[in-house]
Amino acid sequence: MSYNTKSVCVVDLGLFTELAAKLVKDFGKVYYYFPWRSSPFPRSNPRLVGKGIRGLTLVEYFWDIVPEVDLFVFPDIFMGDIQQELVRQGKRVWGSRRGDELELYRPESKEIFEDLGLPVGPYEVVKGLDNLRTYLKENPNQFVKCSVNRGDFETFESKEYKLVEPKIDELEHKLGAKKYIIEFVVEADIPGVEIAYDGFCIDGKFPEVSLSGIETKNKGYLGRMIDYDKLPEELTHFNTVLSPLLKRYQYRNFYSPEMRITKDKTAYMIDLCARCGSPPMELLLEVYENLSDILWQGADGVVVNPKAKFPWGAQIMLDSAWADSNWQPISFPKKLRNNVKLRNLAYMNGSYYVIPQSFGCSQIGAVVAGGNTKEEAIEKCKEYTSQVTGYYLESFPESLDCADEEIAKLNSFGVKF
């Protein structure tokens, strides 16, 4: 189907500007809306995300353009209420709707999984920072997470309290009076291999082929396109059990349940990513040849199977603590434009910039590559990454070797990948 007479609006919080840029090649009009009015004294930075990117029309007031948009794409969470209103108006909407609750509210989701008979690893809900200190002193090898407000802090590991005490001290200052009431979700480390189903879900249905892979946390990703019926049963079982709930949510979005598979082949849910995952969304933008068809038909409740350029893909994350508070120019050869995917992206004065949003997150994008073999994808991704430069920019090419080792470990468990 041709979409050159159709319009699409990507509603985003800055992580997936590249998705909007990708849709320019197919759609006649591409709008990009970053909700920028989050303060009585708004800064200009959110309003500039997407500026200078060819084919993007930036939106200041969302509801003004609703009547002229044919498809709305919500790659992230938090905006289920807006999606539901658009659906009530008869609009075509790709998004999680209220299914984002499965990611946002961790303890409640774990209770749902337990009620459905799915394995859930040991965890505790700890209220208040003083109680967190006590708990971590008594319990080594824990992961500390929060619900909803990831801007307060990101997930961090506590192998033993004395190593993580500076982080707790920093949190005590940062949280202020919230330290007395904030709830921490503390999960015990589960020895094994972390793997994810990285596809999409339409009303509880899944495509016949999907990406699945191994993430080296915040550093890299290695995955392959694989027939759904050849995926590890540990992944597809979770999807099967959760399918009726996803259907009730009218969930129509990308979907990445991240699971920890142990040596005895038990699969524990670690995080349910009810949105575009990052990784591997940056990679999917180059692997999927029919992305526009998937979004257009999926928003109407129809599953379209992906057509893949490559069977294997690799992704190396780009990291810059500087960029969280400062404008970050990124330089790379023009021929690599499709392989370099940046967050909060703008093009100004002949340069690509990552615009600071002060989220407290140092990941600013990724370099991606596909290949006919695992080795080819890894080699190309490392080569491309070596050509990307920026002030205080870090990358982690060795993460792909670590991911490859995890695949071998998974196979040794008898879980074929």
C-alpha cells in the first residue's frame, strides 16, 4: 500500500525521534509532537527536538492537528489516556493504550503474573530510604527499581551494601522529603541468561516472525529474526498466557518482555517493556523493510508479518554523561546516517545534535548493523561505531562479544537460540 497521501503523527518523549524520521520515506506528511509544557517556565529544548530533520513537521499544540492526521504512533508509555480519546474519536492509533500499566506498576504486575501461574522471582516492596538501607545490608545481590518515576532514579545493582552506600547517600539528598514515602521494588539477582522477545503485539496476537536477542545492559544488543514457532518455548509461553490480557487492553504496540532463564530452564520475568525497547528499536528501524505497513495495519488490529533485510542484527549503545545537561554534537560519515540512531535529535548548522533534556540518563543513541551471519553483524557494528565521534562520547563494542557468550551459555542450558 502507498502512504504518500497519508499523514502520520509520532507522539514521543524524545527517545524515538528516529522513528519519525524513518516514516518520512513512506508518508506524505509526518508530524512530530514532543509534549513540551511540563513547567510554568518551559525551556525551548523540548520544542527543538526533531528540528532540521528532513520531512518532519514539529507540532506545538497537539489537538490542533488531530483532524488532519490519518495515523497516530505512540512508541513510548505514559499517554494511554490520550490514545483512548483518539480511539473514541475514530482515529487509527498504534500504541500500548492502558497496557503500559504492565510496565509502570511493578508490584501490581508481578501479582498479575503470579495469579496467571507464571514464575516470579523473589522480591520485596520496601518503603522509605532508611528501610532500604537496612534491607540491602541484610540482603546482598539485589536490584533496586521503582515504579512509574524513572526520573527519580534508574535501576541499580547492590552486590553488597558498602559498595552501593554512596549511591544511597546520593539518593537521600536527591529525594528530599520523598525519602520517607518512596517505595522501592527490590529484586533478588537470578543467576542465568537474560533474553527477550523483541517484536510487537496486536490485540494479544503476535507476528509469525520476530526479533529476539540478548542485551548487555545499557551497552549493546545482539539478536536474530526468527520464526515465532522456533523461539524458545520459555518466551512464547509467557506471551501465550498474557495474550488474553493484552487483548483486553487492545494493546497494539512494540513489546519486549525481558526474561531471565535459569539453568533448569525456568523463565522469570525481569521487566516487561510495554513500548519500543531501546535497545533494540534502533536496530528494528533498519531490519524491518515494511515498518509502515506494520504500523498502519496494526493500528487497525491487523497483524502484518515483518519483512527483514537481515537475519542477524547488532547494536552498540552510545553514552555521554555530558549530553544530559549540554548540547552534544555527533559526527559520523554521511554514508552511516542510517546506522547511527540518536535520541532527542536535531540538525542545525550542518551538524547533528543530541539536545539535552536533563533526564539523568546518559544513553544518547546507538549504532546498528545487520548481517547474514552473527559474525558479520558484530563486525560491521563495531566498524561503524569506531567512526562515530563526540565530546565525552563512550561506546561499548565489547558488549557484543559478551552477548555472544550469553547465547552460548543459553544453548548450554538446552535452550536453543
